[in-house]
Amino acid sequence: MPSLTNKPLLSFWQLWNMSFGFFGIQFGFALQNANTSRIFSTLGASPDDLPLFWLAAPVTGLLVQPVIGYLSDHTWHPTWGRRRPFFFIGALLASLALFLMPNSSALWMAVLVLWLMDAAINVSMEPFRAFVGDKLNPEQQTAGFAMQTFFIGCGAVIASLLPTLFSDVCGFSNESMNGTIPETVRYSFYAGGAIYFIAVMWTVFFSHELPPADLQAFQAARQKKVGIANVLKEIMAGFRQMPQTMVQLAIVQFFTWIALFSMWIYTTSAVADNVFGTTDSHSVFFQDAGNWVGTMFAVYNGVSALAAFLLPVFARLTSKKTVHLTCLVLGGMGLMSMFLITQKEWLLLPMIGVGVAWASILTMPYSILASALPAEKMGYYMGVFNFFIVIPQIVSGLLLGFVTKTFFHGHTMQTLVLGGACMILAGLLTLIVKDESHR
């Protein structure tokens, strides 16, 4: 493949085509993030148990991401390329899971489908991060990740609003009848499954990949590394060779993702309790709160889509670290301020800060990291970097329920305040990161 510094500049539409698949991927994540706790609660889960049921998501990421990253680094097909086979397989499985999720008739079924869904999304998503490193030189990498963030925001806005649109525009029922998933949620997942597959296929068909510079040597080296034992050996060896920048970013990511995980798990129950005045997951008010949380999440994702194009500008004027610090502090302040709000409309205001933070979370760490990674191991290290996203989620899944019950007496809005404090701490820790691209 061309070296990191002599890759040709891509046009706007080439960046568009290679990133469009993220529009569909985020449909899956947004539906999962905004509705999984709602589905679990409707099927009988208590707020204290929600973090444990959510463990399915980070555990699958922990297992899948580095393996998929390694395999995509060592894959080449003359038609499908290096990353695109994984885009296709992941999209097919994720779309299937999105169709299955709202048809779960028992809590254990929903948890199992969440495992499948998250594993499949990870299969298609992780190579997308490496795709930017493969195709773009350092001058365009921030713009490439920002384009991905734009599509993430656009997809998440529409997906988050779908239950409300199906209720208010299409007239589908938003009520849980005899403990079943509301029609609004079911049809949202059906639409998401179709859009996920179509969007990822767009990138598969309208983007191309350059072959390795020495294809014969690449294939010879790949043959020597076949076998699960060699794969695991190389993966474990890579942990001991992580660049310093990656280790520093891992600390920032730890506290960032504790904040995000608490938000995704508890916003529905927190808003239902603090604003709609109910903790009964089968009540109309609880389901209305679920729809309003979808609107809130649409706002923060919409803000992130717009902010995505401003971040590279501010990064050039200051630095990537300064941008990330500022954005995380704004996001943390937004989460903490929700505790003071009792009118649902005012809950949209904190989502502006969360949206700015989300745009930076999806852009700046990867842009900083890409400049510090060897090109031949881009997919692997991007997969390993995911460890520092899923490990804090696993810690959150194991501890947040205990903390919420013991220290906050079941008031999940206070857990969101804790998450906001963690995000501000993550912003301050950005100061320790060494940015190889800003010297």
C-alpha cells in the first residue's frame, strides 16, 4: 500500500462514499442505545439489574474487535479488498439482529439478541476506523473521521426519532400491551435493519481499496500467520508494544465511556422518574418518557453531526487535545445539569453539550491515535483501542447497579451526575496525551 504520507488526497465525494456505511451502522447503535433499557424494562428487568444485562454489549466488543482488526489487516481479495468483506458480513448479521430484537418475548431472549447485535455491529464497524487510516494521509485523517462522525450523527438523529415518528405521524401504538414491546419500537427496529444493510452496501460497492505495495510478500507473510494460535499470540504481543500515545488515550477513554454507558443505561428511567413522575415500566408515562429520550438523543446526535465539520477547523487553530478537553467538559456539564431540570423541554438544552462531546469522542481520539500507529497494523491497533472503550463499560455494568442502589437509593438521575463528573475528569486527563501530529 502507499506510505502514510504519499497517499493521494481524496475528493469530498470519495470521503462521502467511504464513510456512508456509518450512517447505517449508527442506526443500529442508536436504536440499541435509546431503546435497549426500555425493552429490558418492559420485559420485566429492574433498574438495579439493567447494567448487568447491558454487559452483553461491551463483552462482545472485547472479544470481537481485536480479532476482527487483526484478520482484516491480514485479508486481501482482488474484488472485495481488505476491510469490505467484514463490512458485508457484519451488516448482514446486524440487520438480522435488528429484526429479531423487538420480537423478543422474554428477557433472556432480548439479552441473547443484544449479544448477537453488538457482535455483528462490531464486525462491520471496527474495520471502518482502519479504513480511514488505510486510505487517507495525515492531512485528511481528521476530515475522514469527521465525515464518519457526520454520518453517525445523521443516522442517530433519524433512528432516535423513529419511535416518536411512528407514533405521532403513522399512528402506531406506543403502549406495552400485556408486557409486549410497543409497535413504535418494533417498526423502528425493522426500518433500522433495512437501512443498516443498504447504507453499508453503499460503501462496499462505491469505495475501493488499494492492494498492498508488495502483494506477493503480503500473501507469503499471511500464510505463515494462519492459525488461531498465531493470531492469539500476535494479539497478546501487541499489547506489550502499544505506542505511548495509545496508553495515554486509554486513560482518557476509561472515564469517557463510564459517562456514556451510564447515560445510555439510565436516561430513560431517570427521565421517567424525575420528569414524568413514574417508575412503572408498563405505564403510558414510562413509554412516553422512552419516546422523549429518543428525542433527546436525536438532539445530541444532530449537534454532533454539525459539530463534526467544525472540529477540524478548531483543531487546526488550536490542537486536537485542546478541542477534546473543551468538548468533554461541555458534555460533562450537560449531563450533570440534568439533575436540576423537571420540565421535559429543558432537557434538550444539556444535550447540546453532550452532542459536542460526542462529536469529539468519535473524532479526536482516533485522529490522534492514527498518527501514532504503524500503517501495517492499523486495523489491529484500532481493535485493541476498543478494549479501552469496553473495559470501562464492563466496570460500569458490574458496579453502577450497586452504586445506584446503595448510594443513590435507586435514583438513577444521580447516576447521570456521576457520569457527568467522569466525563469532565476525562477532559482534564487529555492534557497528559502526547499528540504525534502536533509538534
